Amino acid sequence: MNKQLSRPFWALSMLLGVSASAFAQQATLKGRVMDQKGSSLVGATLRFEDIQKSLSTNANGDFSLDRLQTGKLRLKVSMVGYATLDTLIQVNDGQNPLNLYLKSNSSTLEEVVVIGYGTQKKSDLTGSINTVSAKDFQKGQISSPEQLIMGKVPGVQITTSGGQPGAGSTIRIRTGASLNASNDPLIVVDGIPLAGGGMPGVANPLSMINPNDIETFTILKDANATAIYGSRASNGVIMITTKKGSRSGTQVNFSTQNSLATVAKKVDLLSADQIRDYVNANGTDAMKKLLGTANTDWQDVIYGNAFTTDDNINIASKVAEMPYRVSVGYMNQDGVLKNDNMRRTATSLALTPNFFDKHLKVEVNARATWSKSKFATQDAIGSAIQFDPTQPVYVDDKNSFGGYYEWIQGGKPNPNSPRNPLALLELRKDIGDVFRSTGNAKLDYSMHFLPELHANLNVSYDLARAKGNTLTPAIAARNFNEGGERTQYKTDINNKVLEFYLKYDKELPTIKSNIDATLGYGYYKNSTKSYNFARTNEAGDILTSVNLPFDRPENLLISYYGRMIYTYDNRYVLSGTLRADGSSRFSPDNRWGYFPSVGFTWRAKNEGFLKGHSVISDLKLRLSYGKTGQQDGIANYSYMPNYTISGDQSMYRFGNEYFYLYSPVVYDGDIRWESTTTYNAGIDFGFNNNRIYGSVDYYSKKTKDLLSTIPIAVGSNFSNFLLTNVGNMENQGLEFNLHVLPIKTENSTLDLGINLTYNRSKVTNLTLSDDPNFMIETGGIRGGTGNNIQAHMVGYTPYSFRVYQQVYDDAGKPVEGLYVDRNGDGVISDSDRYMYKSPLPKYLIGFSAAYSYKKWSASTTLRANLDNYVYDNVSSNFGSSYNVIDQASLVINNAPVDFLNTNFKEKQLFSDYYIKNASFLKMDNLNVAYQVGHFIRNSKAMLSISATVQNVFTISKYKGVDPEISNGIDDRFYPRPRTYVLGVNVNF
């Protein structure tokens, strides 16, 4: 009996004991959220990441949460107008009082942004600067860093070169400032200025930087912001800051994205039946006999679906008191053009320790990237457009050109016919291997005896080795007559930077002033060693020899720079900079250039008449002037006499020996900097505690001493034309940037952003003497030898199309060979061509929207270019009867469907009929994500998943593959794919 009673009593005792133990391990957290002045904040959101709980403060700013487990919890506190607080708290048994303080972030005024050689509060900026952080980046499969900010910044146009894996981009800030030199902005990564120019073995040198490592972009646009970079800043500056280590515990992140890319649009061509009908109706018996019986869509043959995987893992933590971050990323990206592939392995290390009671701050960054590319020849794109669709892909004789159908003449490939598109891809190997490493060590020392004075040293490097080779076998029609082809290349790049500056930042409260002064020195040496190899056939017989084993071009830049920023009463800010650059690219007489700037900011919001207005949360006026230079794109030794060595075929015989000949090259001993003067006026505004904020900027840029090729007197140099400084150009524009937060509650947020840019460019001078008819032809096209469709001419937009004015019949169809006699001389000649439209858009629009509801979020980005035009070189080159029925070569070719509209017999390459309106609206991406939260029991691991579609749609009048062509000439364009992406992100 006693034993029976003791069992339930024992069980009850155990239950009560467990309950008591569990109760004892739970705790209550109570506290208040306040601003830095101690005022309570009503409606602040507290989110406990580890337990997936959220709550808001009440009318007194108080909060309370019961039944918490003891231990550490990650807490994020956010509120509109204040910086988000991310902290790790310790929860103990019983009551846990906790007061939390948020820093004011009115219109992000206290946000610190990266500027040249330092940082500055956004509220104190005098220049035109935009910052894009990780939360606003483009979503989806991103292979190169610049793609992250497409459509995000007013005045910045980023156009990818096509759908090739790791494809490069044309980046233009306020259109650019040169005609013959570089228009690319200076890119600075963690204080490392990257040298411009391409790199063999990789489609895009920027793709060697892992986008997953990037924290923010800062874009410097006007001269007051960029003049501190002097001779490299005429085209703007893009500063990239990468992610760093953590001081608040270990954070591990793993992400993977897997995507499938498909061809969004192909060239609209005639079908096989249409070709047969046309040839049977218009061809001779001999041409009719050439028709095949196949129905081959050659674009389907060369294109296919492409898979990409992009995996990244990074650890952010600290060892003792040294924060660090280490990351590894791997991308394997196929192109929609068959046999196109890029594989990239990227590693990075960031160390940010402090020493001597934080007087010495050290930042060490190191990145190493390995890239292996398999390049598919893009000649196959043009061949797929042109090749006869009535012919088969393969033939029965596998020994005939590898078993691929080819046009044959006398037992050999017809020299005037296109090559089999698939054979071009399959019978050619083009491999590129690139290793690149960039890194730096930055030391910032605050003097113990004078903490306001900092000494900063930055030592950096940029090293690369690029090598590769191509092989076309002897059986391939492409190089059949030479017995195939072998080429190889190798290039070593070694760039070094040393920068040292002193910075003095002092508050003077007695006179309500702040002084921020910088004085520095820079040393920049760029060196390249390019090896030269003979071109051989497959058997090793030399086809083209080399005279020198390698070339070693170098250039050196020495700089001195200073900046002063004076702030009075937190209302008026005056800044000035001066940089002196000495470049080895110019003669001693022109070696040094001087680049000043001045800027003024009036923070009207801090005036007495606006301080009490709660509706206006920010109002600031900016004015600036400055001068910047341009030396990139200018040859290293163009100011001194140069000689070229002849090839084997031009050797001179002297007795029984042969000697190479040296020929002088035209040069300009007085060549000098291109320089750009910029005026900028801007207004920054914010309303309703910055639920609405933005900016408006007007700018005027005038570039002088533009490099231009002009005719010179016979005998005065070693050519009849000379590249020299004679040109001038003007750019004027207006930029508008607006962000709106219409919804901000505990569970949902809607964030909208729009930016608009208007720009007008005009060439104002091209010659030493006044000659309004002088022009510089550019924009080479296919369909003939030496033909150009664009020109630079005084009074017109750069790269304007130069064409004949087409005459149309009553039915609205173009009349072949009939153009307007614009000069009235009764003869249609080259002088009747006129300047018509430009590929440069007058208007750029970017729109972003992001919505979140509890664990769900969705975002999209749209872009539009307006009043930009494209020359349809595909239709102009292939859209003629003589192309379809090539009687002279005994070849049948395909043509775009536009040929049925024109029915041209001969090519009308210079007709303005082919200048097409290429304005467009694109949805770049549509993203949906879900925060799963904790998905492993007893683990703090957090899971999120996402789905993205890229290149969702394009709306345009242009009927070609894509209206977005950076140079305005549509020819064999590698189509940008539509990509479907699934992503998984895990935080530990």
C-alpha cells in the first residue's frame, strides 16, 4: 500500500521540480528606447532574431517581454529617422532592465560616407555624391560588381556588353568627357585605385572582384568631389568598400544561387521556306540548284539554355581584439552561346585591428581570384544570321571539314561564304587563365600628443598574370588553307601604389567652427609585360613571326594634394581642394597638371526660421566648381619619337643577310592633359522625418584640349594626320533623385525610389582654325571596307549618325538609291550626308521598389533610356537581294525579315532608314524572398530563400534583339538572356 502511494507522490514531486526548474530559467526583459538626448521613442520596433519575436514600444517608449530563456540574444531596434541598433544582449534570471539608445539618422544626415582620402558626414558634403549600400543592390545572378548598381544612381549609365559570361560593361558618369581617350571612371577598391584598360584572358577585369564581398558603392560625380583625384577624375570616381570583420561575435554566412538562362529574343530572319520561295522566284537555274531541303534554324543550333551556380561562404569574427573577415566564392557560369563558360574562384581576407588604445587603426585587405574562361567565338552569331537555312548542319562525310556542311569552291571552303555556325563553335578552342591579386595595408595613427592629427599610410598592389591559347584544327573550314591555327598569349601586370597624408580634424566650439584639413602625397607605378608568340598552324609551321620576345610598357604618376573643409555653426560648409599630378606620359614641359576645386554648402534646415518646422527634416544647398584631368587612354610614349620594326616580309637584303627595317611613327611632342571644368548646383531635401527625401542637381561640364586627329601639312611629321589637343566639348544636365517610404509599420515596409537624368552633349571645337565642316569619322560598320556611320562634328552630339536622307514612295516604302539632295547641287554625293540622331540617350530613368511583410519581401528594378537611337547594321548588311542570291560567289544567304519591306537589291548602308528609335523600358529583375528563420533544432542558424527573374521584359519600338547597345551599332550582338534564379542564404 505504501509503495503504491509513493509512486504517484514521487512522480508529482518530479513534475513540480521540473516545472520549478524551468520557471527559474526563464526571465523578463523590460526597458525603454530613447534617443541620444534621453527622450522616449514611441513605436520603435524591437526584433529578437534568435527567437523570431518582435514588439514595439508603447506611448512612453517602454517595452516588456516575458518568458525568455537565459543566455545571449541578438536584438535589432529600428525606427524611421534613426540608425538601426544591432546588439547582442545577455539575459539573466529574473528581471532584466535594459535602456536602449538610438542615434538620429535624419535624412541619413549623420551617415558617414567615403570620400577621397577619408570620410565625411553626409550632412557636410559640398560635392555631388551618391551612395548605394548592399540592401539596395540589384538582385539575381550578378557576375561583375558594376551590375549591382545599374539604374540606382542618377547620372550613371551602365550598359553590359551582352550576355557573355562575366561580360564587361560600359560605365558612363554624366556621359563622359572625351572623344579619343578613355571615358571610363576611376574605380577605387578599399583605397586601391585600379588601372584602366582591358586584361587578356577574361571578358571583364572587374569580374575578378567578387560582388558578394562588396558593402557599398560611393559615386563621386562633380569636380568638387573628384578633383582630389586630379588627372584621373574627369569621368567621375566609383569607390567600392568591401565587407569587414565583426567585433560582436562570430557570424558565418553561406549563400548559393543556381540559375537557368534562356535566350530572350533572337534576330527575326526569313525561314527556310521563305528563302526557297524567294530564290525560286528570282534566282537563276544555277542558284536554284544550290537550295537545300533542310529547315535549319541556325540560331537554335548555336544557342541553348545555360546553367550557373554561384556559391559563397564567409566568416566574420575576431581573434582577441582583431576583427577579421574571410570569404571564398566559386562561380561556374555557362553562356547561352554554346561552349561559352567562365569559372571563377575568389578569396578575400580583411583585418581591422586597433592598437595603442585605438590610436593606431590598421586595415589590411587582400584578395586573390582565379578565373578560367572558355570563349565561344562570337563570329558564330553573325554566321547564324547569314547562313542558308535550307542547308543541313552536318554532312555524311565526317572527313569533310569535321563532318559539318560548308560552302565549297574547287574542293576548298568558299572564301566569300559564311562558315558553318556550329563548326565555328565546335572546331575552335579558346582558353584564358587569369590570376589576379589586389591588396593593401592602411595605417591610420592618431597622435597621442595631438589626437586631432592623423597620419595615414596606404601601400597597395594590383598583380595579375593572364595567359591563354587558341587552337583551330586543320580540318576546320575557318583556317583550312593555312592548315589550322595556334596562338598564345601571356601578360604580367604589376601596379604599385604608395599614398601618405596628414589629416587634421578639430572642433572649435568657442567660435562654432570645425576645421578638417588634409595634405598628402601619392606614387603610382603601372607596369605591364606582354610576351609575344609566333602564330602557327596546327602542325607548328610558323604563319606569323615575332621580332621581340616581349613588350614592357610602363607609366608613372606622382601627386601632391590638399583639401580644407571649414564648417561654421553647423550651417555653412566651405571646402577647397588642389591636386598636382606629374605624369610620365607627357614631356617635361607639359608633365605637371594642376586641378583645383571649391565647394559651398548651406544647411538651411539649421537656420532659426526652419528649426521649428517638423515637416521639413532636411534642406541643404550645394554649389561647387572644379577642374579635373584626363590621362587614361593616352599612349605611354606618344610625346617622343617612336619607331616600329618591320615584319619578316619587309626585311631588307644587304649582301647575303636580311635586316629588319625601322619606320618612324607620327608623334606630338606637345601632347598634354585633357581637362574638364565642372559647375554644379544641388539641393538636398527631406520631409516628414525623412519619409520623403531626395536631391536635385544641375551640372555644366566643359572639356578642352580634347585629343583629336587632324590633317597636318605634308612633310611636317611622319603622317598626314596627327593626334593632338585641339577639341572642346560641353555637357549639361539635370539630375533628380527621390526616395519615399509610404509604409512603415511593425509588420510591413514599402520603399520606393526613382531617379531621372537629362543630359545634352555637344562638340564645340575640333580644329586649330575655324572649320565648321571638319569632322572625325568613327563607328565602323560591316558591309564594306573602311565604312563609318558616325562622326564627331562641331555643333552636334558626339557619335551622331552621318547618313543620307531616305526618300519614300507613296506606300511608305524606301526607294532604293533615292536620297534627298540636301546641298542642292543636283548630284547625290558624300556631301549630302547629314548628322542625324545619336546613340546617347537624353533621358535616363531608374525606378526601384521594395516591399516586405513579416517574413516575406519582394523587390524590383526598372530602367528606361529615352531618345537614343541605334543603327541596324544587321539589316543594312544582310537585307539585300545581292546578299540572299550571291550570284558572284555562288552562295545563298539568309536575311532579316525587314528585307521583305525594303526589297533592296544592293546594300544601302548609309540610308537613315536604318537609324531606329531605341528608347526602351526594361524590368531588370523581380525578386521574392522568404525568411524561414530557425530551421535546425537547438541551433541559431537562420535560413532565407529567394527566387528572382532577370531581364523580365523590354518594351521598345526597336525590332532588333536588344535596343540597349552601348556604341549604337547593332551588329552580331550577344543576346542578354532571361535568367531564372533560386537562392538560399544561411546565417549562423
